[in-house]
Amino acid sequence: MSVRTTHLTVEGMTCSACVARVERRLGRLQGVTATVNLVTGRARIAHPASVTLDELLSAIEKAGYRGRPDAPDPEPEPPGGRDDPARGDRGRVAVTALLATPVLVLSMVPALQFRNWQWLSFALAAPVAVWGAWPFHTRAARGLRHGTATMDTLVSLGVLTAFAWSVYALFLGGAGEPGMRMPFAWTATPAEATAHLYLESAAGVTLFVSVGRFLEARARRRTGSALASLEDLTAKEVTLEDGTRIPARRLAPGQRFVVRPGETVAADGVVVEGASAIDGRLVTGEAVPAECGPGDRVTAGTGNVGGVLVVRATAVGADTRLARIGALLEEAQLAKARAQRRADRIAGVFVPAVLVVSVVCLGFWLGAGAAPAAAVTTAIAVLVVACPCALGLAVPLAFLAATGAGARAGVVIGGPRALERLGRVDTVVLDKTGTLTSGRMTLLDRAVVAGEDPGEVLRLAAAVERASEHPIGRAVVRAAPAPAPEATGFRATPGHGVRGRVEGREVEVVRCDDAGPLPAPLRAAVARADDQGHTAVVVRVDGRPVAVLTVGDTLHHDAAEAVGRLRRGGLRPVMATGDRPAAARAVARRLGITDVHAGIGPEGKAALVAGLRERGHAVAVVGDGVNDALALARADLGVAVAGGTDAAAAAADVTLVRPGVAGLADAIGLARRARTTITTNLAWAFAYNAVTIPAAALGRLNPMLAAVAMSLSSLLVAGNSLRLLREGRR
């Protein structure tokens, strides 16, 4: 049975109870599993091909919410655009505040209560309780039609009860008398029902919950801004080779397009004409623009800061590297941590329980002889204060903020579980080539015999190496100071070297073992290269050894700092490489790594990881090649570095977008802070409900104060989570 994955936007969710309800309703369909994220408002649904989109949307509708398919390739909508819900919310909140404030002031300050003040309060509170709270009422009514109760049910019921009680007291009781005065109390009052108004509760609850919702929505949008910033890097239009301008989404693989200075590369591709410099700092983190010309690869989202380029597209749209990073981030944000799933399950039964508690409180206080007004006040306070918003936001907001901060730092975290494991890592197994080093051979040193010109010797060596595809040969050619002359009679002997005639001389670049006896200066150069783990080759001209060229891989510029930060963070760095022991030890010495495993293949790396885990270590493996994929999959956490193979990326839980491993230290620090933030958020959410619900049930909270407390609890959780974003910027 084939399984499909469908992404839907779910509108109308306000708390974790909503999330649990949607997931439960979708889960009733045969073979369907769903993950719904409150913060992003999106659902990821795995379902058999026999389950149609209409059935999924119908299930969401039966849960009391609206679902709609995600647009496959939407046009970008600027913040504050026509589809931005913040625009309508802002206006409603502003009008609600304008009308509710006088009601609150008049109700809370008896000295300002003039003759017939209650009728002015009624005139101002009525539109607040009806229009201002309309979103709560409509969502509560929709839930009621489907037999569900949500946070909106609590707020709507509390507002309508307070307002209806006040209407009764005004028109049928004694509260409408011209000289009526009403003292204000923060707790439930023993006043007579027919002489006491709760207009301030109806207006205050509506105002404070609306303001809290508005600020929560802003916080959610801020935590999701990292994904939007990736989308902002994409080019919207592209110029084809014939000068035609088309939308970038219509570009097809194989088409040639032009990138002028100052423009953004629209797709991954290969340069076919022109020379320029590409600024990739926003995508790859490389601080210096990279020179490129025919044959070089360019990445979508990078900027052209030099000349005109003609590029052949190799990957477009969702297949580009930038889009894949965005997709990984989006998938990660849709997933859930274990802590979030527990919180959602609790919230799923929380709202019905609160309704029961509210009714029980009302009956208890009436049975105990309390004034009806005080009993109703207590019931309303319980309804309003018990919203599970803080519980619902505690985990997803912190995770979304962490993934956003990680994206800004060049780290794509592949889900909440990856974030949780990342925060527990105590041992990091590092590949050498391409991870700690650049993976590119470079000419590091040259030694020549007396009487020879070093530049001339290098020029001759480059002439014969120019036809070679060996990494050592390419390193020699790149280091040559000028275009090398033509070589004739080129011959390459695998495992031994190359030779040819250059300007009438026989030139060879060979292994040291094939060079014969060497003069003392050249023997010393070979010994230095061996000691440092580098590769030495001998240049012979007309059969005479004249120079030793030392070639080797170079460390990433930030490798030493990154390893140092890992150690300072209490982590144990371990090097595992298939390279020669001498080369591994040389790199390890420079980085301060004492635990080195050299000359081991993929199976050996996987066995090393298994052994570390058996000894109780939480292991992260960092690598970039096919030989690292097995170890990445066996580790507690796999980390793929920029520019690595698809096999390594597929086996990894975390991807470092920028070259080097400096981002790993950032990611681990971020994961640890996120774990602390989530723990703090959950502790606050549970403590809040543990304190405020009993206080409200005992009559110690006025409904308006309950609304303030409920809103502040959610805002505290949101603010605590947003600290991760601010730390990410630093």
C-alpha cells in the first residue's frame, strides 16, 4: 500500500487542545497519521493513496477547524500584505482597547462613578463583548457544532456569562438605578446579584485575551522568520540567454540563463560563459566572494558581484540546494518533540475538565450559601484562568525559535528529536578530510638543490602535471606562478608519477621511492613532510633530482577554534579517518585532539561509534563523505557538513550549511539553551495552572485579573522562547 504525505494549513487553532483534537480526528481515518503544529498552523499527514484530500479536509472540518491545501508554488506575500492576519487583528484589538478602557476605569475607581455611569459602561462594553470577542464566539460555536470544546469555549463562555449577568442586573435588577455605585474587588465579592455588574470582566477578559493572542501571533511569526529569510534569497525573475525575462519558477533544467552584476543566481547550475565573483555568505557563510568561471558550479540564492555569467541550470525550484535547506527546516518545524506530545495529550483533556470544575465550583458556592454574584464570579474566573495556552506554546515556540536561530547560524536542525539529542551529546567523532580540513590538496612547501631557481622548477613540474587529473598534480598546477609551457610525450604511471618533455628537457614528478638517491637538503624535506603527515614528490630534470614538492590538505581556518569550543563546552573530540596515521596525528596535534583513530574504513568508524555508545556516551558523528554515512546512521546524532555527499546528508540529523565545523559548537550550545528554555516553559505552564485554578475556585481571583494572568502566562512563555532568537543573532 503506497503512502502519501500531504501538507495542509489548519485555520482556527488557538491552543494545544485544538492540536490534539485535529490529530485525533484525522487519526480516525483508516491508515492516517497526522502531526499538527500550533505555531506554524500546518499539518503533515501520512495517508494511504485511497484517502482523498476531500476526506482529510472533511475530518478537519468535523474537528471544528478549517483546512486548506498548501499552494505548491505560492507567490511570496510581503509581511503585512493582504493575507497577513495581523492587519485585521490589530484593528480589532485597537478598537476593543479604546472601548474597554473607560469601562475598566469606571468599574475599578468608584470615585469616578457619576450618575448613570453604568449605562455608559454598558454602551461601551456591549460592542466589546459581542464584536470584540466575535472571533472567540465563532470558533466556540463551530466547536460546539462538532461537539468539541477549546480555549475559545472557555473565553466565550466566560465573556457571555459575565455580560448576560450584567444585562440581567441592569434591566431586571437594581443595578440600573441612577445613583448606583459599585465597589471594585480583585476577588469574588459577596454582593447581591441584582446590584452588581460584571461589565469590566466581560470587557477586560476580551481585551486582555485579544492582546495576548495578538502578541502571541507576532511572536510566532518572528520564530518562523528564518524560513521566510531563506525564501527572500530566491530570485523572482530570470533572464534567459536570448534576453527573455521569465518568472524564476518557470526555469527548466538545461536552460541557460544570464546573471548580471548585482543579480541573484536563480538556480543551481554550471557556468558556461564569463568570469565573475560569487558572494555566497548568506547561503554558505563564506566571507570572501569566490572567483568562478566556465565549469564552476554556482548555487541558487548567491549573488553575482563581478562580471556577466551565462549559467546552465542543473537544479531548479524545489530541487535547488537552497530549497532543500528550506524544506528540511520546514519539515523539522512540523515535527514534534516528546515533551510537546505529552503537553498536547494533557491539553486534549484539559478543557473538558475545566468546564466540569467550573460547574462544580458554581454549584458548590451556591450550595454553601454564597451570594449568586460571587458564585458566578468564581465560575467565570475558573473558565478564563485555566486556558492551556502556555502549556501549548511551551515546546513548539522554543523549538521554532531554536531552528530559526540555527538557520541564521548556518545550521539546519532536522526535527525536535534531533534538537533533543543534540543537547545531550557528550562525544563528537570528527572525520578529518573535508570536515576538519578543506579536502583540497595544496602546495605547502618546496625545497630545491643549490643553483636551481624554485620558480623555474615549479613551472617545469606544472607543465607535465597539467595533463594529470591527480589531486597532487592539480595542486602543483594551481601553485605555478605563470601559465605552464606545453609538454610533449606525456606519460602517467599510476602509483608512481608523471613525465614528459618540456622545452627540450625530460621532466619527471615521481614518488620519493622512485626517485633514487637524494641530496641531503631534499632528504630533509622528505623527512619533514613525513613527520607532518604530508605528501612529498620529487622533481627530476634530465634524470637529476632537483626539488621536493610537499603537498597536503589544509585545515579549515576555524577548525582549531571550533575544536577548542567543543572541549570548553565539556565535549570529548575524537578523530576518525581513513587517512594515514602520520597525517591524522599531525592534524590532531595542531587541533589538540588526543583520541585519534586512523586508517579505518566505514565499518571501522561504525564500530568505533558503537563502542562509544556501549560505554554510555551520547555520540555525534560529523562527516561529509560516503565513507561517513554508516557511522552517521549509527550515531545518536549525525551531522553532515557543507559540500558533502548526498549519502552523508541523507544519513544526517543536522546539516552544517557553512564550511567547517564551527557551526557545530553553535548548534550544541543552542540545543542546550533550547532544552533549558523548554524545561523552564513547561515548569512555568504547569506551575501557573497549579496555582491559579485553585485560587480561582476558592474565589480569590476576579475574572478580569484571571484574564490578565492567563495572557501574561502565554506572553512569558513566548518571551522566554524568543530569547533564543536574540541569542542566535548575537
